[in-house]
Amino acid sequence: MTTPTDTGSETLLETGVEWDMPRYLRGLGGLSIFLAVWWVGALTTQPSYLVPGPVDSARAFVELFTTSTRIVAPLAGLELVLPTGLAHLTQTLFHYIPGLLLGAVCGSSLGLTMGWHGVLDDWLRPLVRVLRPIPPLAWVVFAIVWFGIHHTGAAFIVFVGAFWINFYAAYGGVEGVSDELTDAASTLGVERDLSMLKLVALPSAAPQLLTGFRTSIGRCWMIVVGAELFGAPGVGYEIINAANNLAMETSVAYMFLISLAFLTMDVGFRLLERRALAWR
Amino acid sequence: MALSDQSSEPADSGRKIVVDGVSKAYDSVQALSNVSLSVREGEFCCIVGPSGCGKTTLLRTIAGLEDADSGSILVDGDRVTDPGLDRGMVFQEYALFPWRTVRGNIRFGLDRPACECPDCEQRIRELLDLVGLSEFEDAYPKELSGGMKQRVGIARALAVDPEILLLDEPFGSVDARTRDRLHEELLDIWAETQQTVVFVTHDIDEAVKLADRIVVLDDDPGSVQSTVTVDVDRPRERTSQEFVDYVACIRAEFSHVTDTS
């Protein structure tokens, strides 16, 4: 399976972890040059909203945490008052997390079963071929008419995105289980298919499953922002909301917030992954 | 020299494994053609033959991992249809579960509900001792050398206490010195457990070193060429005249194989 995961964050992480001094300095240099170009560009561009400057953006970012906003948790109906940035991030997570988890569980379950069972594979393969290429955001129309463009609708779109990434990861992982290992297991008393799946196929496919999940963490951030541009509440919605008021520096602040949220999740999951796959 | 052809199989009682007229083809290639042989209870039997003579296929059929096209395999008089805990298998490329530690690999067969093991921990400790890997019980397979991996493979197969141990060129990818040590260890284990052992190899020296009886397979199609009983006291010295004679004798069988094919 191909994992079009962003190698950019990988390099970033490695630099941070190893503290390789020359690399660290070069990275800092690149960042400084970017900031300088951005700053000069912002100074020389009129009208100013075309390129909001780094200082204005930083100020807007700080403002996300100095003002507060009231949000309502779905289902529970609980009212929460949080710093504005966190409030909208929480709104996003209300549909991002359920969509991601449900999509990952359903996708990898179907992938495991199809990869393991030749007959089911025969039945479903053409259907998968047809459905798979549809970009998750294309489902937005059905998300709107079925669920309304609120948390549920956005969660549905995220679900679709997470589903396919995890599906293919699991499918490829199970297909790659070596016959030698299943042979060894059957000489050691594993008879039922389900035991073989649990004892051999699943652990053997774990690296692909985890990589698939990590890829879907990143991909679903792109999808969730897309879904929110259509009106679901959250950081994506705030980007376009601020832009509608020509407060472009606030849009930039939210973009940066998304980047931080994604990086945190990615790094966190990588650490988990490394522990879980210590045997590799 | 105790050379006998396939018709004069040991007719005495205690035949643990009986291979009766087994044939097997893959697509158009005939891997085994009417192979018959038997292995006595507690016997150490080596199957030698040139590569591609179907010796691995024969072993896998005894293990129940392959079905014969015709003929049958009997273990204790019962027909083999599936793998079973009565036949432990050691694989050429180890086939260890990489996500399990040494201990976890050895434990694998003991975790099956089919196996009644009142004191698993004790059993695992004994096995770790037996193969000399007590210090490495928490290591993952990737951290082990080839010889150590195969020790784990053997311990894992022994864990469920099978009556028959099947080994498929188990020491093919370890260096010569380690191989010698593993031979000694395997013979010690065999002496202790009294198991019936079927050991596949293409290395004649190895077969003469280990076996009570050597079955030479012909290739194309795989069939029994001859059987040689090795009547030399253990430990056997490679340099002894007897040893050299046996090796020469079997090599002659080999060249006969090559001449006629």
C-alpha cells in the first residue's frame, strides 16, 4: 500500500528529536528567511488584507486565547466557555474524533475481512473499485441532505475519509501475512480462521494498520476543514468567517492553530506507534 | 554397509509414521511420485536428496500442511488430514513470530486451548534452559542470530510436547560451527525426549552425523531411491573411516540419481 503521508512533518519531528545542531540551525535559517520574506511582502502589499503580516497574525493568534467563547457540546447539550481558539478547536474535535475513530474501526475491519476472505473479496472488490476514488468531500451534498451540515454531517465526511485510508492499510497488511507464519501457527494448534486472524494476521499487519491510522489523522484534518468551509462549526468555519470580515490575520491564526493541532496528534501517535512496534 | 531398497522397509512393530504411495503435483510438475516409507517410533530419520526432489513437500505432507494427490500418510495408524499438535515442525527460515519475544514464541503453542498445560511457566523455563536462551527470553527475534532463532524455533515446536518432530533443513542458513553445536544439542534433546524425528536436508554429512536411517530421494519425479541404515555409535566423528564410508556410499546414490535423471 502506498502511504502518501506528509514527509514534511517527519523531517520536522526528526530534527526536533535528534537535536542535530547543524540541521537545527539550517531549519531555523529557513524559517527566518520565510518570516522575513513574509514580513516584507506584507509591508509592500496593498490593500493590507491581501497578505496579513506576521506580527498582525501573531497578535491575532494570541487573541484566540485571551478572549473566550461559549459553545454547546452536541448530544450532551452541555454549555462550555473556553478561550476562543480552544472553543472552536473543540467544536472541530466533536466531529473530527468520532468520524476518525469510527471510520478507522469500520475501514480496517472491512479491510481485514476482505483481505482474509477470498470469497468476500470477490464479491466486494468491484464495488470498492467504484466507491474508493470518490473524494470524501464529494459526499458533502449527502452529508447535508441526510444529516444537515452540522456535527453529524461533518463527522460523516471525516468518516468516509478515514474509512478508505484504513481500509487499504488493513487490506494490504493482511495480504502481506506470510504463509510461513500461518503454517507455523497451524502446526502449533491454531485451527479456526478467527483465531488465525487474531493471533497471526492482526499482529503481523499491525505496522500497516498503524501507519494507515496515522495517515488518516493528517488526511482527516484536511477533510474536516473542507467540511467546515461548507458551514459546520469549528476552526475551518472560523477561517472563512474571519475572511468574510476581511480579518485575514485571524484566518492565518486559525491556520496555524490547525497546524499545531495536527502536529501534536501526529507526534503523539508516532510515540505510541514506536512503543507498540518495538519488535520491528 | 546396510543398504536396502524401499521394499525392505523395517517390518517390525512400532511404525510411527507410514507414508503409503504418496504422489503430489504442482501444476505440471510432479513433486512426489508414489513415495512409500515408514519411520519407527523413536527413530531419527533423515531424508536427503538433491534440491527440488520434493523432500520438503514430503515433510509438509506429513505435517498436514499439504494434501497428497493420491496415497496416504498414517501416524499411529490414523490418516493425516490436517496439522496437529502431535507433529511439531521446525522451519528452514525459522518462521518465528516477529512481534513476540523469545518467551512469547515458545509460549505460542501453549496458549492454545487444545493444549492442557497445568504449569506453563515451568515448562517455558525448562525449554529456555534446554536451548540455552534463558538470558534472551525477552528479546525479539530481530535481535537474535540465525542459530539462536532456530533454537527458539525448536523450543517452540517442543513446547507442546509433540511425539513427532519434523525439521525442514533447519540449519541450512547457519554457519558451520554453529551447525555442529546445534547438531549436538538436537541429538541431546532427542535422547532426552525419545521423539520420532524426521529431518530433511541436502547435506549428506549432516544426515550421516544425525540419522539412524537415511532415506535418499530421487528427483524428477521425487521418489524413494534407497534407504541406508547408519550403524555407527554416537557421537560420530566426521573424520572416522566409517563416517567417510557412509558419506561416500550415499554420495554414490546421489550420483546414481544424477546419472539416471
